[in-house]
Amino acid sequence: MSKKKDTLAIGVDLGTSLTKLVGPAGKKIVKIPSLVGDPNPGWKGLGTDKSWINNLVLQTDDGKKYFVGELARLQSEIKRPLAESGKMKSMKDAIIAIKAALSNFVEKDYANLTIATGVPVASPQDEMTTLSKGLKGAMTVNVANDATGEEKQINLKIEQCLVMPVCYGSYYEILKTSGEDRAVDAVVVDIGAGATNILTVYEGRLMRTASGSVQESISTLAERLASNLNQQTGKILRPFELIKAIEVGRKNVMVAGEQYDISDTINYYVGSISDIIVDELQTLLGSLPPDAWIEKVILTGGGAEVFGSNMKNILTENNIVHSPDEVIVPKDPVLANAMGFQKIAEARA
Ligand SMILES: Nc1ncnc2c1ncn2[C@@H]1O[C@H](COP(=O)(O)OP(=O)(O)OP(=O)(O)O)[C@@H](O)[C@H]1O
Ligand SMILES: [Mg+2]
């Protein structure tokens, strides 16, 4: 049996709100909330959604069970986010989530996998090593479907596990889809749910002093909006309750049976948050040698949808680009990192 043929290349992006996995040729995509929770036994077989991905239970080698992703979000009393404020919180939980999600990609036993995964830019080197070591090697993944009670045991081997700063995925994706074969000098701004990650690539090198992160992100916008509505209405709204309204671009929200227009508040904070991000970007770029010339600004992450047009204008006003259309936004900014990592894994497999 030729090993090469059987190696599955999978790209992973461990985000604050969503963990994204992309399979060979980008055909299979899995998105789960970045949550791991304690099991909470309930009634089986009654819900209508019996899909594996929304009912994932993982049993670790020590016999402990965990709810993962959407199941943890909906049913766990105690749940832990994999990341917070732009940093990974627990590599152990990240490994649990990735293993569980991988069970959706592997169709036959004893599959060989090559994984490329992104972690927040601010992650220390030793954590990246922990993640890589924790995932590499042969393993048995024991998963169950909480809705049906069905169990699966999958033996797989992760031959390689590359761990990289998250934005590099989008960089690679843009390069490959635009047919570039040289290393383009670029800065990637990834506005996510919990942080904005910035990565500068200069002469093919990842520039550490010109890369970093700020907390300003979709969460910041939700927090500002919540506190503004709390003042207007006297009712307490929690930021996460407003994420959906932001995501679908609602102009009004219902609070205690009354409609409130949120468009002005959103516009105001989109502007001020974009200013902070560009400010930080300028400081980071200031550490590059004066001969460095950034050819491309890539704007990625779910926040590119919300902050995109504002960011393009502010980047132009600040002379980081000549015109707004020099800023590149990937076709699917939420998935771009995972797509790029999939291609990196493919190249290594
Ligand atoms: N089409 C869309 N329009 C607007 N907002 C969106 C869209 N899709 C996703 N989002 C928002 O983007 C966020 C998710 O983006 P993304 O997956 O890039 O974040 P993340 O990687 O989980 O977080 P981080 O990068 O901070 O760790 C969510 O808050 C979601 O509400
Ligand atoms: Mg992200």
C-alpha cells in the first residue's frame, strides 16, 4: 500500500468563536463553535438534528467524556472556550476539539493524516510545540453521537502536524488562488471574533516585530453596542446576544418588546474600532526597515465582512495603500485561513 496516496491533508483554524476544518480539495468543510463542555446526559432520539457534527461526544483515553462544539454550546452546563482574548486557553481542550472534528473526515480506519493548523499570532512557541506533539502520532478516536447514541472508534495516524500563526493561512490562500509563485511582501489583518491578528511577511519571512494582535474585534463591537443599548433601554443585554444582529446586518433590534435602531451606533463603533486596528498596524509596520515595501494588504476573518469597507478607506487615508481596491479580501474570509492551511498540508503530504 502506498502511503502517499492515502494521506489526507486537512487544514485547521482554531478561532475564538469557530473552529474551522477543511478537507482535501476544499470539498468538505466543518465549522464548529470553539467550545468543549462537560457531558449532560439527556433524552436521546427526540431532537430532529441527528447529524454527527452537531452531536459530538469525545471520549479521551482516560475514559472522560466531553461535549464538543455545537453540542457543548447548547447542552453543557459547564463549557470552556478554546481561546479567549486572542490567545489559546488550553491546548488540551484544543486537542479534544480537533480530534472530535477529525472524526468527520476520516471514512476508513487506519487513515494517515497531515494537518496544518493556525493558532493566534500571540501564541508562545512552546504552546505551538505542545499542540503539534499532542496531535502527532497514532491514536484511537472514540466518538459518540449524543442524539442517536451511535458510537464510532477510528484509528488514525497524524504523520505531520504543522502549527503556524493563523494569518499565514490566508496569505497562502491568496497567493495560491492568484497564481503567484514568489513570496509577496504582504501584511495580513485577520479581524476575528475575539481579536485582530496581524502578520507581516517580508521577503518570504514572517516578521516578528511587525506582527501582533489587538483585542479590538467583533466582540468589542458587540460589547459597545450592548452597553449603549443598556443605557438607552435600562435592560441588560449581553454582548453575545447581539453578535447575530451584527452578523446579518440588522438595522433594528427588539429589546423588551420595543424596537431600537442600532445602525448609527454600529457605524460609529465600526469607525472607531477600525481606527484602533489601523493605528496598531501602523505601529507594527513602523518596525520594518525603511526599504521594505508592502505590496499587498490582505483583510481576512469574519470581521472583514463587518469592518471591510471602513478599513479599506482608513487604510487609504493613512497611506498604507494607494486606493481602497488595493486591499484584498478573500472570497470566504471566515474560511480563508483553513483553506490556505489545507493547501499547505497538501503540499507537505
Ligand atoms: N458573513 C458574515 N458577516 C458578518 N459577520 C460574520 C459573517 N460571518 C461570520 N461573521 C462573524 O465573524 C465572527 C467569526 O469570524 P472568525 O471565524 O474569523 O473568528 P474566529 O476565528 O473564531 O475568532 P478569532 O480569529 O478572534 O480567534 C463571528 O463573530 C461572526 O459573527
Ligand atoms: Mg480567526
